[in-house]
Amino acid sequence: MLLWNLDVDAAIRRVCDATPDTLTSEAWSTYVSPDRSYDPPCGSGGATGTH
């Protein structure tokens, strides 16, 4: 039997811990929008930031 963890906050923490600081302000400007304020999804410093 395979069990899946459906805790969204735990999944966000896991992704942010594995990819801290991946979305730089330069990447944000290129791939998200140069007109939107930089707001990285994991905050600064991985899962310890906001999401």
C-alpha cells in the first residue's frame, strides 16, 4: 500500500527547503513580471520565509 502525505504546508516546506533562493529578483523580472514587486514564493531563506 502506498500512502501520500496530503499536507500542503508540509509539501511547500519540502520544496522550499530543497530549492532555497532559486527564484532570484532577476529571474522574477524575466519569468514572472518586471512590473510586479519581487515576492519570492518561499520568502528569503527557504521554508523559514513566508509562502
